[in-house]
Amino acid sequence: MTTFDIVIRNGMIVTATDKYTADIGINGSKIVDIGFDLKGHETIDATGLLVLPGGIDGHCHIEQEEADGTIHEDDFVSATGSALLGGTTTVVCFASHVPGRGLVEQFDAYREKGGNSRIDFAIHQIITRTDEQTIRDEIPVVAERGAAGLKVFMTYDDFHLTDGQFLQVLEAARKSDIIVSVHCENYDAIRHLILQHLAEGRTEPHGHATSRPPAVEREATYRAMTMGELVDQKIQIFHVSCPEVAEEIARAQSRDVKVVAETCPHYLTLTEDDLKRDGFEGTKYICSPPLRTKAAQDGMWQYLRNGVISIISSDHCGYTFDGAVGKGRHGRDADFSLIPNGMPGLGTRLPVFYDAAINGGKIDLTDFVRLTATTPAQRYGLYPEKGTIAPGSDADLVLWDPKKSVTITNALFQSNIDYTPYEGRQVQGWPVKVFQRGVLAMENGTVIARPGTGRFLRSRRG
């Protein structure tokens, strides 16, 4: 009988399709066997625990450079440590496309930054301009070098593309067989509403939500899907915030438009009322698209159950509350339009979503794995090495205690970001051990994986 390096025994294995109790035999970095009474040099008893594939967070802003020269405050060491503490073993993050440097140069430089990662990582490449060098020469190169996808924005002063520019990116992506993910909000409508709000003296954080109502997201989503339909190119709608947008996506999918979608835990668990918190506190909840109403939150679940929305990501975008380049960089009396957009969420993604989805009776455990691990692995060309539990797959495994209750505090995640939007929230269900490629990377709230142990993952498309 084979003796494995490690055997994880008696846990309930959960994949996107099955739940069953068995042993997992690991040799080196790989799962080798799943069966009963397996023998190991080291045996880990997982009785009473779920054994899940390592979480894959497909939308993370980590140590990313902005057009104004600032760099996101959560670096690869800090952010990927937080990821492990929350049960995530793979991140897909963003290489910038700031002025003055070429696309390939920035992709390569960002990949080098990722050398400090504690976990495996893939890269989305942002596109902010459509000069001939970018479209003709460089998009094919970053695709060949293994980019997981391209990212375009339909809003923000420094990032947004016109419809004509978007079509150029879609055509280039189609030739290189690479997905395009889109931040969908109508740039001109938002600028109009912001100016209107400021003229009326509505400068408080809640103005962020009322100046970006669902209509501006819904319209841009419809427009993005129309462009994708014209070019016959697959697109992904990032961070869907409300059922009106999900309904547009469902309609497009019903007529075979090549569109898929993701959402985030904060759109399922927080509301725009959080923006009304006293004083500057509401700025902690400024993200784009903004948080919506409780009714919108409730209406989102049906689109997760029916597969219209098929990925849960964090959209981790960490700006500190008190730091010099964080939420208060323009002063604590700045109007809402000057507050950096984004919230931290890498460490809390799985526990918060698990508690809302599973303990709330919204979806099944297999759906939880599908949304948080399997579909992201498939979409970004990482499957079956990542995203499932099967012989031949990487031994990225999370031992999850479904009965463990935890009150979330920011201190749990040892992050460079000085707050969590979930401070004080109690959840049930928590990771107690995490293995990265067969090596114990986190145990009972202690990160074991060292900086630099992660590796770059090339997307395999087609």
C-alpha cells in the first residue's frame, strides 16, 4: 500500500458538484488519491471539518500603481497574508497601464512585484489607452505571457475608454483569445450628477451612492454587452451591485451574448445606509459601484442561484482610513467625489459570504465552492490545477470549521489596511488550516507561508 506524504482524514470533501467524506492523499504539491484508510507519513484528522479547495479571489488590487503615482497600500506580503487567514490560496490582481510606460513593461514589472507573494497569483492587465502600440503590438504579448484577462473601465477620469476605444480592445482581445472584464458605469452621467450634487451642497459620503444610481450601472452594462455582441467577444461584468443590472445580463445571456458576471460579498451584506455613518466614518464604505439598498441586496441572491452571476470576488481595494494616501488624502472635510474608492475584503471574502450564504440558507455548499473557487479557476485558465479537489490537482486545501463563531476585527488579518468594513460582525464558519501546494500555509490564525513562496500562474486559454 502506498504511503503518502500527508493524509487528510475523515473530512467532508466539498467540490462544485459533490459532498462526501473520504481521505485525501498528498505527495509533494499534488493531490494523488482520494479514498479510504489511506496511509501517510503525516496524518491530519479533519473529523467535523469541511475540506474545501483553496479559495480563488479573481479581483484584487494589490500594490497597484495609480496614474497619480500613488501605490495601493496593501502590498503583496500584507495582502496575501490576509488572504491565507481567510482561506484564499490564489489571487488574480491588476497590472497598471499608467502614462509614459508600455503595456508589456508594466505587466513584467508587476509580475516581478508579485515575487513577494505568499500565495500563487495571476494577473489581469488594465487597458487605459488604445494607441497602435498597445492594440497591435502589446496586447498579443501580454496574452502570450499568460495574462488572465484584460480590464477596461467605462468611468473614472484617468481610466475610462470611449465606446470606440472599447471596441478596439474587444477586437484585439478576440484575436488573442483573452477575456475582457469591464467596470460598467456611465462616465458622463456620473460627472453630471456629481456636479449637480456639489452645486446643491450635498457633499457627504452618502452622495457617492446617490450620484451613481443603479441606472448608470445598468445602462453601461447594456452598452458593454452590446459592444461585446458586435465583436462576438466574451466579456465579464465586474462587481454587479444590484438586481436591475443582473436582469440585463440574464436577458443578454438568454440570447447567447458571450457575457458572464461576478459580484462581491459587500453587495450582499452591506447597504448604502453604511455611507450615512457619523462624520468621516461613512467614507470607509465608499466603493464603486456603490452599496445599494436592502431590497437590492435581497434581490441579488436569485442570480447567484441560477448562475447568471457565477463568481464571488472581493474587489479588494485597500485604502487606509488614517494613512496619508488613504481615504483622507484630501482632508477630512473633502467632498465625496474626492474620496478614494474601494474597501478591503480579501481576508473577509469567504467567511462573510459563507455566513450569509450557507448559514442564511441561500445556497448549497457545492454552490459556495463553485462561486468562490471552481468557476474562477475555469474562467481564468487555472483549472484543474486550481479550484477543485481531485487527483492531479494542486493540494491547495482549506480545512473549514463550520461551527466556529468569530467576531471580525481588523486585527485578525494583520493587514496594512487599518480597518475592515465588517468590524464587530459575528460570523459562523472559519478556516482553521490552509495548505498551499501541499505545504501548511496557515494554522489557527497564524500565517506560516513566507513571502516569496507564491508563484506566478500563466493562464491557459482555449
